[in-house]
Amino acid sequence: MDAKGRFMFPVSLKNQLGDVFDKGFIINRNLHEKCLVLYPVEEWNKLSKKLASLNRLIQKNDLFVRKVNGGATPVDADSAGRVLLPKSLSDYAEIDTDIRVLGSTNVIEIWSKVNHDEFINRPIDMKELAEDVMGGMNFNDDIQ
């Protein structure tokens, strides 16, 4: 990241995104880790529709919607492919000059190198996690 708070979008990731890249992004805090999430506009719109369906008269729903939307900021890449990170968000994620930009299914995560290294090296039982998260899925859906 440069002194103005911009990072160069990885060319390989930009190429994978195709026309999605030109439509812009919404950047926000990750709900579970000290990193940022860059949502392609279409992905953010899907999430926004789900949030809009929550009954805001229920206090937990209202709090959740407010927390999710709280840092959401539209961002675009400039002509050089740089994206400006809002200072409040980069402060939250403890991002300085050394960052990691990672494709993560339908979003892009932006981490400080230190926080990413800590996350990757955090001990976890992957066997148990895989069974808990993916164990009930049917992977034979495509078999006819």
C-alpha cells in the first residue's frame, strides 16, 4: 500500500474478474476477522437485498443491519488499477504498507500481512471443521 492509502489491484485477479472489475466495489469490515472485504457491486446488492428483508423493528435485526452497513464504502480503481482504502477501515484491519489481497469465492479479502500470517498459523482441526461445515452437503448433485 502506498503513502496515500492506495493498493495496486493484482493484475491476475483483475483479469479473472473481467467486466465485474469495471462496475466497482463496496469495501467493508469483515464480521469475524481483522480484515476488509471487497464486494463486487453485484455481490453487495445481493447481500443488501437479504438485509432489507429483515424486520428492523426487531432489535437484533436492526443492530445487525446497522453493523453490517456501518463501514460500507463504495470504491473504484483508478486508471492505474489502484484502489483507495478508507482510513477508518484500514485502521480497523491494522493495514499498513504490507498487505495480502486474496480472492475468496465471491468476494476479495484484504489483510495486513501480520494479521494474515497470524490467521493462517492459527491452530485448527481442519478435519472437524470440514465435517461440520461441509459434511452434510451432497456432492453428487451434478450426477444424472
